[in-house]
Amino acid sequence: MKRENIKNTKRWVLKLGSALLTGEKGLNKQAIAQCVEQIAALKKQGVEVILVSSGAVADGMMRLGWSTRPHALYELQAAAAVGQMGLVQAYESCFRTHGMHTAQILLTHDDLSDRKRYLNARSTIRTLLGLGVVPIINENDTVSFEEMRFGDNDTLAALVANLIEAELLVILTDQAGLFDKDPRVNKDACLIPEATAGDAALENLAGGTPGTLGRGGMLTKVKAAARASRSGTSTVIAAGDNPHVLEQIFKGEQVGTFLCASQVIMAARKRWLAGRLQLSGSLVVDAGAVNVLRDAGRSLLPVGVKSVTGHFNRGELVACIDEHGNEIARGLVNYSAEEAGKIIGQPSDKIESILGYVDEPELIHRDNLVLV
């Protein structure tokens, strides 16, 4: 999609960062009202908007009198529980002035890892959109544990874009977009108006650290754009303090950084696989298997595997690693780690004689495997 074609899009995921929504006294209700007004205007243009909002932890910190973001997970969860009340109330109040209904959806990594829960979440969000309701999505911080967190709301927004097949992901932040240097320390930094999502060179440009209140930085936004492109979703990263930014984006004006989705759109099941963030182990594959997976789009057979790492069971997600340590694919494995360790390097017709049984001739079937 080209920037000038944004006006033809009908479904957006809009992510708002903590720096935009909070100030010294907690929630910046004026900023929230300004954003809601722009969303209302988009809806009149026929655009469905799914809102992924940060701010719960930051507002909770303000209410509790904490000046720096805590490191302990239980303290973050406490702050989220406190701040979520005010955040949702602020949105509900602002949307009601425009005659719009909202719905709160709190997701965990498990919700998007489990196939049935994933499909149920998608159906629920689609139903809400059909009813004209604006879904407001956040991570369920109060019950997530460290190993199963999305990590930041940029990642969550990208996964939601994949989930509901949005045409555009808009990430509003406290920066004007992606620069060739960190504009906070380089006065000669130049804004990059347009690039291709997933371009590895972008990650080198997106250095820097996240702010005091948020978990994400520009790097997480660039990575989120790459994730979103799996479903054909293009991304705009722009400054949220611009009161007309969404209108300008809709009109295709040169605002922020536009990251075009160029890669081939993944099938829905493969998007689900690619969106799963937690791995249970890995398989080191030889050069021949790498070629088969990348070029021929075939299944991974035991004969092409050199070693097994981790403790996984049948049906769990594992990475396929080449001999140089690069992840090339991931998928749902047909055998446990113990079983896999016994059959690797062997042709499939020997599985039964080695294990005493055979479930599948492949370690990972191509339908359950996605390249990364």
C-alpha cells in the first residue's frame, strides 16, 4: 500500500504511548479527549478503529507517588491495577460525548498462543466492530508473569493488527517519527519519511532507550511494523501531540514515518504461529534442511536435524536454527525433546524401529511451520 492510498483503508489499529497519555499529575485527559475526537472523525469516514492504549502503569505510578518505574513485577502489576481504573473511565467519558460505545479487552500472551482463545478473541473484536463499538485493548498486566509478557504495547498492537487483519497500524509517540539519528542528542537528525517494514537497516537506526514511563522505544516500534506487515498491514509512526495527526494520516499527507508492508501476506494460521513469542526449545538443522525449508516450503524431517535443545512436548513451539545460530523458522513439533533426540539424523522410515511407534514422518509439518 502507498501512503496516498491510506484514505481507502477501513480498519486501523491505533497505539497510544504512555508519554502521550500521562503527565506530572497523572492522566493527561486533554490529550485523551483530543485523540478521541480524532477517532470519532475517522469513524465518520467509515474507518473502524481498535485502540491499544498504554498508560495504566504510568497513571498508577502517579497515583501511588512513584517517580520511577519499578522493576519488580508485582509492583508493576499493582500500579497497573490502580491505573487501569482511571484510564478506562477517562476513555469512556470522552467517547460518550461523541455518542460512541467502548469495550475494554485485556489480553495475555496465553490468549494469543492458544488457538481456540486466539480465534475467540478475534471473533469478539470483530463483533464489537460490527456493533460500532471501539475496542480498547491492553495487556492484562495484573495477571501476566514475566516469561509470558508481550514486553510492550507496540508488540501487542502489531499482534492485534495480525489478529483482525487491519490495513493500517498507527503508532503515536512523543517523536515525530523515525530519524536517521537520535533527535534527542543529534540536532542534525533527519526524519525518514518512508521505508519498507522489515528492512533490517531500520533496526540499526532505531537505537536509544525507552522513556521513564514506558517499556518501549523506537526499536520496538520498528519491530512492531515488521510483525504487522505479516498480514499486509502498513505502519505509520508519528507524533501524537499533533491535534490533526490522524486526519493528516488519513489524507495521505507527509506526516511521520510510513513503513510500507511489502512481504507476502501470511495465511491466518501461520500469522498465529509467527505471533507466538515464547519458544519451548530449538532444533539445529543442517544446510540441506535450511534450503528445503526456505526454498521448497517443505516439512522438516528428522534426517535434516543435527541437535536438540530444550525440554518440550509434542505440539509445543520450537525454533529451527541453522548451524551459524540464526533462527530461520519456528513451528509446532510432532515429537517430544526426548523422542526427537533419538530420531534426529535418521530417515523417517526408521522412526518406528527406533521409537517402537510412529506418529508423523515429519518433526514439523509445513502446515505448522513458518519462516522468520
